[in-house]
Amino acid sequence: MAEKKDSKPKQPKKGDAVQAEVAGKSRLKQTYDEAVRPKVAETFGITNRMAQPRLEKLTINVNIGRHLDGSKVPPHIVKTVTDTLTKISGQKPILLKAKKSVSNFKVREGFSTALMVTLRRDRMWHFLDRLIHLATPRIKDFRGLPRTGFDGQGNYSMGINEQGVFPEINMAEAEFTHGMNINLTFRNSSKQLSEFVLEQLGMPFTKVGEN
């Protein structure tokens, strides 16, 4: 007798959309290779591809140290932030503990202080694509990302006040609202080079002179 097949379709798990997307080739990486690199060579005279600015990693960090209740962060805080970072990045975050106490920030040595995800290669490019084209347009009263977030090596830092700007997040299911810091780390770069690269990729900065 033939084995009876289960007629019920399998329900997609949370985060499957991000996982499926990561499995494919990033269109933003393709844009960088095919369009941005030639413009860097033309504009700055850097024709050697190995010497051109390159996005090395992207870090997402959420501070949970301020939620300390005694010696621990409440489990629902950790769960909400972990779920957020897993859904938007397709990767489970790691828990960071403070190396020293900082009373002004309610940070105590050895206690949980943040949850962090570090993305590289395809995951990094897919996340940046969604950040540029899906998340930032959903920021309330959005007028562009500040150009003041670059350091001397061309790394860029920005903050988001609410996780709900990412379409993967259903705020009706979130137990509390939290923001996050996003850091883009470059190699072979400077403020001018990184700003040029990100702008060519579509990063929605404020108009020059508005910061």
C-alpha cells in the first residue's frame, strides 16, 4: 500500500524570508562591483581594485544594560531583542557582557550589556539593501541620514529609534520598543571615499550642507 502523503502544506517559519533572500546573490553587491567600482576609479583615480574602498562588515548592536534588574536583564527583554535581530539579519545575535563598570550608563562589570550581530559577505549586502530601500523610508519624519556619522577611517555609524521600521517586525507582537546602532566598517577608505560609495549605492543621506 502506498504511503499516505501529508496533504497539509508546511508553514514557513519565522525568518524564512530573510534566510531565502540570503541564499541568493545580492543585487547591491552586484551594483557595487559593476557600477560603483568604475566610478571610484574614475573619480578618485584608484584603478587597482585591491586598493579601492571595500565594505568589510556590518554590525548591529542593541544596548540592554539599562534594563538591568538586580544582576540580570529580564528574560522578556532579551527575548524581544534576540527575536528582532534574528528576524532582520537572518543570524542569531551574541550576548555581550561589560568589561568594566560605567555608572553614568548603568553598566556593571560582568553583567549583560548588549546583544550584537556581525554580518559579512552576502548577509551584509542583503541587510544593507533592505536598510536602504525598505527600512529608512519607514522612519517617521525621515529627512535623510546624517553625514556626521563617519570617522577618520571612513566607517559609518547610525542609529534607529524603533525596530518597527523593518518590515519583518510586527510591532503588535513586540513586548517593548527598542532602537539599535548600525555600524558599517570599511577597508582602504576615508570619510570622502565611504560617503561616495554609500551614496552611489543609494544611501539616503541628507543634502550636503544640511548637517
